[in-house]
Amino acid sequence: MAALHDGRSSGLDLYGSPEEMERQVHMRVHALVMPHYFFHISNGHPFKDTSGEELPDDNAAWQEALRTVRDIEVNLDLDGANVWSVEVKREDRSIFQIHVSARRTDLDPS
């Protein structure tokens, strides 16, 4: 079993195979630097999220996208533009798209 340490007992000690040490480093770096996600929304008029949000992982970004869709659903208008989309990007890579559309099918509401 290989061991790598910095000689100062700083908690950076790594143990195992080179692959295991690489995995440990990746996990520690990932824990320190959360990915940055952007939530771009469109209803025919795009809204580009320029500030974004740091979240722990893609699953957390998916949950945030679902909350955004629920907010959109609450504001759907029977007679307005009802085609919406949410695109989630991790840094500059698109990872999710959700499309919401609604329309009235009974044009004679009486």
C-alpha cells in the first residue's frame, strides 16, 4: 500500500493505490470547490442568469430547476404565452433542459 503525506500531519495524508489517492484528492478538491450552475429561463423572451449559484452537485441543481418550474407553473396564464423553458448549465456546459407548455383546448369556455 502506498502512502503520501506532506510531513506536517496536516490532514492531507493519502493512502492506497495511485488510483485511490487520485480519487481521494478529487473528493477533497470537490468538497472545497462547489460547481457553479446557471439557470437560464425563457418564455419567448430569454432571461440569462449571469450570476448563477454554487451548488454541491448536479442533483442539487436538478432540484433547484424543479423549484423554478413550480414557480413557472403557478404563473401560467390561460390566455398568455405558455411556452417556457429552463436550461441548467454547469459552468458553460448545458446539463438539463425542462420545457413547460400549456394551452387551452376548449376555445368556447361557456
